Amino acid sequence: MLIVSVFWVVQPFLVAATWALMIAVATWPLLIQVQGLSRGRRSPAVAVMTLALLLVLLLPFYFGISAVVEHTDEITSRAALIREMAAHNPRWGAERVRGELLKLGIRVCK
């Protein structure tokens, strides 16, 4: 019963822990190289690796979120247009709506 309870509590964190483990294993050789460049000291190497991984992992999120925020008006207007087209033409499928948007010069992914 205790094992089941512990698993139930830990379950939401298993995916994050798995990703953390994969990142740690994948970057371990680089950490050893950075430690060699810092004369064998572990603390500066860990600090450099932490900053580098933060940049590698968080910078794409920053650019993605800023692109969405920058184009919010365009996204909402296209979504409203799609909702309006679907409301006025309930028998149209997604491909027909996409085709009509392409005729208007609005590129939409599948």
C-alpha cells in the first residue's frame, strides 16, 4: 500500500525527471570538458553548463512566445474569419475552408 501511495504522489513528476535524467546524461561529456577548461574545478563548470542549458532551452521559448504575442491581432482575426466561414457554411469541411482561405491569399497549415 505504501509503494502504491508513493507512486501516486510521484507520478506527475516522472516525465520531468526522465527528461532531466536524459539531459544530464547527454551533457555529461561536455561538463567534463568544461571542467577541464576550468582547471578541474566543478563549481565553475556547473555554473557555465547551467547558464548554457538555460539559454539553449529557454531562448526558443522566448522567441516563440514573442512571435505569438507580436502576431496576436492577425491570429485572432484569422480565427474569427474561420469561425465565421464555418458558421455560414456548416457543410464545409476543413479542407474546403482551407481552400477558400488560400483563394483569399491566407496561408493556413493542414
